[in-house]
Amino acid sequence: MKTLHRTLPFLLALLTAAQTGCALRSTDETGSQTSPDAVPAAADNTPVSDVSAPDDPAPVAEGTSVPENTDPAPELSPEASPVESVPPAGEPEPDADFYPDGLFIYGDAFYSQAYYSETNSRWFAKTALYYSQLFGTQVSMVIAPLSSMVIHSQKLAAVIPDQKVMMDDMKAMTDPAVNFVNTYDALAAHDTEYLFFRTDHHWTQRGAYYAYAEFAKSVGLTPTPLEDLTYAVRNDDYHGSMYQFTMDDRAKTFSDTVEAWYPTKAHSMVTVTPEGETLSYDSSIVSVNSTYVTFIAGDNKYTTITVPDNPQDMTCLVLKDSFGNAFVPFLCEHYGTIVVVDPRFADENIYEKYAWMNFRDIIFVNNIEAANSYVWSKLYMAAVGVALPD
């Protein structure tokens, strides 16, 4: 590779770093990171398409165009269906019902909490820096908090790790050459809104929007106001992943609304599925699925979105877990070409596959547990031909 002479010293340091032990804030010496997406019991090791199997996209022949959603767009409600994260005045605070793996029920929703590993976070930060040096371009880290961040309870604050502290620590260990986006404060400023599902471990697209807006500002772009995007309810009775993760019948008594905001610019999308099938769509929000899979058709090997009305030298590479799915459509406001790679399924060297595109931005979009997972650092490094130690 043409940049090997620049990156080899850094790679050697990266490999050597594995020998350095660091304290963990979780009770597990490995940071409780055992699954590819690393959300305790709510990890994306269960693909979204499996969680939502009854509404998976119907098979589409290679090269076939899938029409975009034509649902009517109801009037935008800026704070639709907020999750009650604090009891109303005068009512007693509900007790939280914890599962052994860290998920819990509180009030009318399931929640995920995050666990922190300094060792694994350093690996993730060094991985982002390696990509910056390898591709020779601007790299941003967009870390999605988990749903427990919206709970305002002094009682629970004593037992739930503070994700803001985690984010601050992660930023402090990130090289200044990497753009660490302040997603926590961006979401916290809107935490009475519907940012996370009640019955699913993901953020809603509303939550993803505030992270996108903060990212855009951090790289010199002007985020499109939410009210300028076309709004539609894709599903007003969504039941997500939490039942599959917990097998708790209470999950069936809650429901969610899948809200979607369509980009202002016409675009097309081609995906390569984990099985290798090529599918074409005329929107990054697909009409053939009304679950979380509606966003970029779920988790795929490779996704390419083309936006003819944007400058064609504006290109970006998104490296993501499934939290990135709701984030990506907003990028259609700025980039002419958006390439999305999920390292769980990628089977080609993505530097060799895409370096010619001279990306303006590379964006890691991962939930905070994945960013605390050595597994994810190994996946990302393997995607550019580097094997980290087991």
C-alpha cells in the first residue's frame, strides 16, 4: 500500500498496546464485550433482520428497483410519543426490574445500560486513528449513547453507569487528529423527546438526527432542520428486539412508533446483502419494511447511496453497527456518494476496494458498547487486512 511506510510505526505501537492492562469500570475484566455489537443482552449479534423477521424485505431480483415509500406524510409533531423517563409530579417512582445481563424495565419501557472498558476504548480510538492515517482523510467517531441516558432518577443514578463520564473519558483518549463528535450533549438537550424505542435496543431516527446534526456542524456542514425533511410514520405498533432478548411477556404490552424523515434530495441505493445478493432501491428509507429495517434496508455487507444533486466530489465512508442505519439517510443532504460498510459481513479489503474514491469523510457510527468492544476493533482492522491479537 502506498501509505504503508507512514502507518507501519503506528501499527506496531497498536499491536504492542495489547500488552498494557487497564482498569475497567464494569465487573468483567474483558469489559463484558463478548458479542459483535456489544450491547449487553441487546447486542446486534442478533441481526435486525432476524429480530424483525415477519416484516423482512421480500426477495428482489438482482438489479430490480424497489419503489420508495409512498405513505402519506402526517403533520410533524416535534415531540411525538416521548418515553416517560421520570415519573409525573406527585407519583411514586417505579422500581427498576433488572435482568442479570444489565437490561432492565423501568416504567413503560425497556432500557439498555453501558459498561466501560478503558483498554477496549483505547483499541477503538487507535483503530479510528489508523483509518485516518491509512486513507489520509478526516475520520469522525459518532458514538450513540444507550437508552438509559434519558432516565432522570437519583435512585437509579447510583447503580447505572454514567454514559457522559464514559464519553468524556473516550474523547480524552482519542487522538486530536480524529474528530470525536459530542453526541451525548446533543441528545441530552432533547432527552424529553422520543429518542429511543421502548421495545427495541436502538435509538429512533429522531435520536439519530441529533447526532447527525452535531456531526455535520463538527465537519463544517450545515445540518438540514428536522422540519424541512418529509416526515412519515412507518409503523405505529412496532414491537422490537427486547422480547427476543429477554423473553419477557411484558415486552408485548409496550409498543413503539417507527418515525422516518426522508431526505430532501432524490437518491438511489444499492445493497449487497450478507448472502451476496445485490438489491436496488430508490430511497435509503425502504418501503418493503416498516420495522427498524426500514432504514437503509438493515445490516448489509456494502451499501452505496448516490445523490445526483449533491457535489460528486463529496464522498463519505460510513463504518457502522446497526445504530448507524437510522443515521445514514441524513447524510443524503450533503454527500454525492455514501458508502456504508458493516464489518460483520464485509469480505473484501475495504481499503483496496474504496481508496480510489478519495473520501472527504470517514465516519464510525457505533453504539457506546461496541466502541468499548475489542471485538469491534478486530473487525474494523480485519476489514483493512490487519489481524489484531486474539
